[in-house]
Amino acid sequence: MRQTEQTSGGGFSLLFAFLGGALVGGIVAVLYAPRSGAETRRRMVGAVDETKGLASRVPEAFREASSAAQDAFKASMKESA
């Protein structure tokens, strides 16, 4: 095998290994937490709600960043012309 064939999926494998390890580590941390089950569930629900709030703002932030990048590109093209 050539070297490019061996390493073509290396980046994704590393990413998935990292995410899998983070997930397992998070689960173990929750299971061994010194809080009661009810308090842990309440905190997890709060974290999920907060994440949903942040996630709902991502598309608008992406549109704004994209628009700003386009404006900056157009301005730089006008300056160089």
C-alpha cells in the first residue's frame, strides 16, 4: 500500500476517537458525581436547555459572519482594482 492509502482516513479516525473518549469520560463523570440523582438530572436539563439556546443562534451568527466576509472581500477587490 502507498502511504496516502494508509493515512487517508486518519484525521477522521482521530476526531471520532477523541469525541468517543470525551463522551465516555462525560458519562463516567456523571455516574461518579457526588451529587444526588435528582440534582444531577436537573443540572443536565439546564445544560441541555442552554445548549439549545446557543444552537438556535448559530445560523444567524453564521449568516452575519458570511455577510461580513463577503463585504470585506468586495471592499478588498475594489481597492485592488
